[in-house]
Amino acid sequence: MALSPSTALSGREPCRRNGPDSDAACGDRSASCMNNWRARAPLAGWGELRHGLNGRALSADLPSTAGSGRIVPNSVACAARIMATENYEAGSSQHILSYEEPIPVANSADDDPDVDDSAYGDDALSDTTTIPSTIFRHRYLNGRRYHKFREGEYWGPNDEEQNDQLDIAHHMFTILLDNKLYLAPVENPKRVLDLGCGTGIWCTDVADEHPAAEVIGIDLSPIQPQFTAPNCHFEIDDITSPWTYPPNSFDFIHIRTLYGSIGDWPKLYGEIFDHLEPGGWLNQLEISIQFKSDDGTLAPDHILSQWSDIFHEAGERFGKSFRSVLDLKGWIKEAGFEDVHEIWHKLPVNTWSSDPKMKELGRWNYLHCTQGAEGWGLFLLTEVMKWTKEEAMVFIARFRQGLRDRKVHAYFETVTIYGRKPQAKTA
């Protein structure tokens, strides 16, 4: 039976459209409405979960999660946390690949229905969120919506289509990190700061996991939910400007996927160091946009290789390099952090791997990339590289088609770096 939000989500927060005092569901299955339906009671008897993405249905047969107390996250990513947890808790005894090992390849390179573009569609999601223009303003470029505050500082849109991509990525990273939200040895944080928080989904999950902690998310775009846990709130600000918090204000600062967004990483790490209390931790996860293969199936002239080359050049022209991912650990150490660890992971771009976890990661990464490609590319290709919109859209379409090729065993890498501010010296 298809799951109905109005009957299956217990303990949900109010619908944004009907207001905080309404018990009625608005009946809209769009991302903007589902964004604020967050179950805080255990789920019972989920047989099927269905939700809309670009006007199409995406189904997943889910095991029962009765008694788990697990949260239903927002928008099109709502199945991912549950699927990831059930799949990999059940298969936790399987061999876990190390970064040095090549990713095993499945026997068949036939097209997989899980990476068929037609299953998801490429049309933009409708933007049905109503925000008073006198409070939060946006600008529009090539049919996509961007932040108005500090206009042009970031290349990504902030419309519903791109926000869904951010939430998909959140759950993909949760799978990658074995259902962890971070790798730093932080057990009971008191005050947490998330830099570039996007939709705020990481903040809300951390706030739920640590109800005694105060969790603050900062972003250039006002795209966070209006209704959150009482220990979580959001601020619109530019993290590259001088910080106004007192020194030693936080015991945990988090960064994720700010690649190509920061022009001066050492300066930012200096601010982070100053505003962490002694003994506090920084945890950062970033993506390398360089596509690779372990077996040589990715040729230098393949569209995925071309994509990497073009956007490395675009980042240099924009003044915010995508190559910085290789230098982050050194800059963090130079800022004064100690106990600095660097952990690399591989993310397949589709379901070509025979390893169960890698195959599942590939399934979500394919959705992540196809959903995000237009938003990643349009601004940099048209405004920075000076392509026409038509040229950019053709290149993006070729990229999406290249992602489907299971004969090319492509992946990109992520790096997680965490380090600690030294304890204050005693006299």
C-alpha cells in the first residue's frame, strides 16, 4: 500500500503552508511541504514509501523500523537514511573495502534500471515555498534561483531542485560514513557550528542526536526549515567575513562540501581555530571533482574527464579552486590544530560495483549527480567560462549520459579531515 504522509507520519511538525496551528496536511507532496514533515515518533510497519520527484514516483520496499525512533528526513531524500541503515546494519558483517583496494566490478555491464534517467526526469522541481520578499530576496539566472545576499560569491542555486540534491547528498554521506554524521571523536558537544549548512539537514540531525547541545547553522541562502528542534537555529551570514562570535565559543565546528566556495582557506581555518574552545574539534568532509577509475576504463577524453578539466579551470578563473581539497590537511595543521587525521573514500558514480555498499553508494551518487549537474554547471559555465546557455545545457546533458555508462568504472573521492585545538596550557 502506498504510504500517505497524512496517515503514516506521526508526531510530525506543522506544515509550513497551513501554519504552526494547523493539524491538517496541505495535501501537497512537493519538496517544500515535505521539507517540514519530520516524524519524531517510532515508525511502524513501513511496507512501501513513495514520494514525488520531478512529478514522478520513486518507490522503495523498506523493512519495518518499528521501535527504531528513527527520524524521517525531508524532501526526496526521505527514504535514504532508513534504506542505508537497514541495508548496512543487516550487512555489517561483510568485508569493508579499504581506500587502497580497487572497487570490485559487477559481472554485467548491462544498463541498470536504477540508473535510468527516465526514472527521475530532468525537469526542475517547482518552487512552491513562499518567503516574504521584504525579508529574503533572490536573483534568477538561466531559469535558476540564486541567493541575493553577497550576490555572486557562490556558484550554486538555492531553488528546490538544488536543495533536494543537497539532501540526497546528506544521506549518501551518511551511508558512506556507516550511519555517522561525522568522524571526529565528539561524544557530547555543547555548542556546535555548521559552516555552509545548506538546507540545514545535518544540523537538524545533530540536534536530534544531541538534544542537550545548541546547534547553529550558517549559510548565505535562507533555505533552512522554519520549524526545528528548540536546540537548533540558523543564521544568514558570510563565513568568509570577520566573525562576530566571541573567541572560544564552540566545542565542535563542522564543514561539508564547501569545495570551490572559499577563496582563502587558511584565513577561514584561523577563524575556526580562534572560535573553538581549547580541546574543541573541527570536522570537514570535502569532494574531489576529479573523476577516476582503478582499471583504466575512464579515458582522458571521456565526458567525465572533460567535466573535471572544465570545472578545475572554471574554479581557478572564479578565484575559488576545486583543487584545494589536496591542501586542506596542511592548512589545518598550519592553523595550529593537532591530532589531525585525513581519511579518503571512493564514491562510484553508478551501480557498476559488485560490492553491496559500493553499489548502494553508486545508486545514490548517480541520483545526486544527475539531480545536481545543472545547478553545479550553469553559473560557472555561463558566467565564468562565458559559454552560451545552450552550450552549457548540451555539455550537462552529455555529462548526465556519461554517468549512466556502467562499462566505465568511474568514481570520485571524498576526504574527511578532523583535528583538535590544543588544550590550554596550565601554569
